[in-house]
Amino acid sequence: MPNLTRRHLLTGLSLLPWLLPSTVQANIGRARVVVVGGGFAGATAARYLKRQAPELEVLLVEPKTQFYTCPFSNHVLAGLQPLNSLRQSYQRLQHAGIRHIRQSAAHIDLAKNRLLLSNGEVLPYDRLLLACGISMNWQALPGYDQAAAQLLPHAWQAGAQTALLHRQLQAMDDGGVVLISVPDNPYRCPPGPYERASLIAHYLSLHKPRSKLLILDSKDSFSKQALFQQSWQQLHAQRIEWLSRAEGGRVVEVDARRRTLICEFGQRHQGNVVNLIPPQQAADIARQAGLVDRSGWVPIHAASFQSQVHPKVYAIGDCCIAAPMPKSAYSANAQAKVAVAALLADLAGSAPAAAPLRNTCYSALAPGRAVSIAANYELQHQRLAEVAGSLSLSPLDGNAQLRAKEAVMAEAWYHSITADAWG
């Protein structure tokens, strides 16, 4: 196993496909770029904008004073680490000269190139970089809304919901049933629900050994399926059951008060703890501005991540359509750098350079056991496409040493990518 260090992994994350020539930097001048959203995409973009063009005025619009990451939040649910271990601060971005505006974005005035904040303040911009992430589609499932999420938490935005689901798992009597409802694609972190099932099952095996977990899925297949199912069979025998859509696993209605999920073919499943992950869409600010298409996500020009609706708006991370790249932290970080390069070239009156993209995703099977998937992406016929032969997946029947090595790499990746985003 190679000696993995923070510096080693950061090198891979922060390599840029470009370096701005001094003439281009001089042409940018004192332009203002407003970044909406302070997650992996937005924090990375703000940091690299200021790093590559120090004279640029960079404003980060993010109401939170601290950010909790979704990566490793499943470890919190299983009691493997505290919620505060996920907390990221904006202080280093502020020290780098980025102005952190602790307000919500209320409205984008595309005609006048300005952003209206929830407190009434107006921010004119030369370019707007949208990294607003997801919102739950509260209209998708009858019976599931913001109030119901306080009974049946989604925990798909880390923080309070993570803590709520963790408390419910702790309070459940032994012999209880945990339900996890998984939406159809696309949604944030495709393998996330199955990692969650794996780690919750581990928690149950230690603390509530007579309990079971049922996954109700709106799909007939999922990312790393063979690896997860092999692990479930090896570690949990009959504790985890997965119902595909074809088997009646798609949830179509919710009775939150009775903690009951009604599926497509009429089956009703009641749980003692219900983790309902609903269908998702781009955050409200993108939809209110008319930047989304019928899918509910922001269409972009793949070479630059420039909005297809307005040339002075860029969209990156979970809010945009960048298929076949999944909606993941690694994708958000990579897309931010490509968008920064294109945006700065645009400000300087230059064309964006072609840039490769990559995604890597680690998933925990149990403490000290993980698997991964990775692929490279490139522009083909003005669309993103997976590079032929670039897909790599952890081998089935990997030995304990390999699974342990990938778990160490997952932790090193996490520390590297959070440092790369928040400094």
C-alpha cells in the first residue's frame, strides 16, 4: 500500500487543466463574481477564483456560518464519529479575501445582472456562479412535506436532519424495522443510500441485533450493486432486504403519522424508523430564476458550465445537468475548477480551454471496509461523455486488506477535498 499523505491526495484534487497567463489576469481587472452556495462546489469555486485572479472581487452568498458535509454523514448515523467532525468553517476563505455574505439568495435579476438577498440587499455582478445544490421535491410524494420530514427524516442535507435520524435510531427498540426509501435517478450521491444501509446495519448488529432493515427502491439497479450486496450477504445475512422497483419497491405515497410507506403495487410498509429520501431538484433560487429545464435541473454548456439560459451565469455541482457525471462531492470540486477557468477566460475575452474531468466515489461497507468507483470524462460533440476504458471499480471478492486500504484512502480523500474547498 503506498504511503498516502494529505499532500499526495491534494495534488490529484487541485491539479488544474490550465494556468492563467499574466496577460489574461491583467484583462480581468476588478470584476465582481458572486458565488451562490458554500458547499463543495461553491467553496471550491470561490477559493480558486481568488487564487487565480487576486484582484477579482469574490462574494460568497451562503447563509450558514458553518457547513456540514454529506460525505461521511452516514458514519455519524452509525455512531462511528460525531456530527461536529463534518463541520467546515468559512474563516479561511474570508482570510483569503473572499467576502462571505450570510444571507439567502432570494431572486436573480437576469436582465440587470444582479442578485437580490433575503434582507433586501442588491448585489450587482459581472458573473454569477450558481452552486446552490439541491432542494427536496416536496410535491413528488403525496403525504411527504417539510413537516413530515421531522417525523421521517431524509437526512440528505447534513446537519439537523442527520442528528434527528441518529437520535431515532438510538431510541428504537431492539427488534424494530428501519425503512430506507430511495428515489429514482438523478439524485445526490447515487451510492449513498446503500452505504447508509450498510452502516446502519452495522449499528443494528451491535446495539439492536434483532432489528432488520428494508430498502424500498425506485430503481431496478444501483451503483456498486454487486459489491454492496456481496457485503450484505457476508456481514449481515438476512438483516438487510432490498426491494427493487420491479418487486414493488417504488414508494408513491406516505402516511407520516403512521410511519407507513405505500408502494406502487399497493404494498404498505410500516417502520419504527423511516428514512425517506425523496426525489430532488435544483435549489429554489435556480428554479425561481427560470434557469432550470423540465427536469428540474440547470442545463449547462458542457465545455464551460455556462448556463444555457443566460451567458453571465454559470452552474456547477449538484444543481446542474452534467450527466454522465454523478452528483457527488468529487464531481462538484472538479466542475468548480473547470467553471472557474472558463469564467475567468470569459471575463478576459478569451475562449475556455478544453479540460478533462474526473469523479471518484468511495463507499463504506463497514468500519474499516470500503469500495470505490472512478471514471474520467471529456467533451464529445459538445456533451460530456465517459472516457472509454477509464471506468474503474473495486474488484468483487476483494480481500480484507484491499477493503481496509480503500477505507484509509476514503478518509484521506475526505480530508484532502475539504481542505481543497474550505482551505
